[in-house]
Amino acid sequence: MQTALPEDLGSENFGVLRVRRQVINPNTYVGGIVTSRIGMAGTYNFAYGLDGIFRIFGDDYLKFHWAQLFEDSVENKTVSLLPSRINFNRERRTVESVGYDLSLSRSGRDFNPGIGF
């Protein structure tokens, strides 16, 4: 999407690509996302991420999300936790017995997704 040029802000270009695929069994998925925000003044914010939902057994699931970004205002390194977000989640989805949801997340200080995903 290309935004119009307002009086006090520059024009920007936004892009999003999301894919998700069922694997192994009907309740297991892996996916990926790529986003971009490019300003006409030379600013940029690119993000990419991977995620998955794995049915371990019965009603138990393991989920993960990982994303990293590259931005014009920070030092960009291919392998760095500063512009990254990581999330692991273990849960039991049930209506008949006891369920639970345990999560562990970490967002780096430079993680600033320009589009919000």
C-alpha cells in the first residue's frame, strides 16, 4: 500500500506477506511473515518472523513465535536479540477438565515493528 503525501509527513510504502501451512496432523501448523515500511525520506523498517503450533498429544499444544527486524535507526545485525521477540507457549485446550497456559516471552530493547505485527 502506498500512502499519499500529506503536508507535514512523507509518503510511505507498506507491505505484508503471511503464509501458514498445515503439517504433520490437522492441528499442527507452521508459518512465516514478512513486513516492510519504507519512507520516501529513506527510512525503513523490515521485519520477518516464524511461528508454529504443534499438537503434542491429546489436548496439549506447544506454540512458538520468533520475529526480528531491521531498521534505519538502529545497528542491524543478522544474529541479535536486541531487535527480536521470542515467545514460547505450552497449553492444554479443553472444556472437560483442567486446562493451563504457560508462556515465556522476551522482547529486545530495539524491537519496534513498524507496522505493528
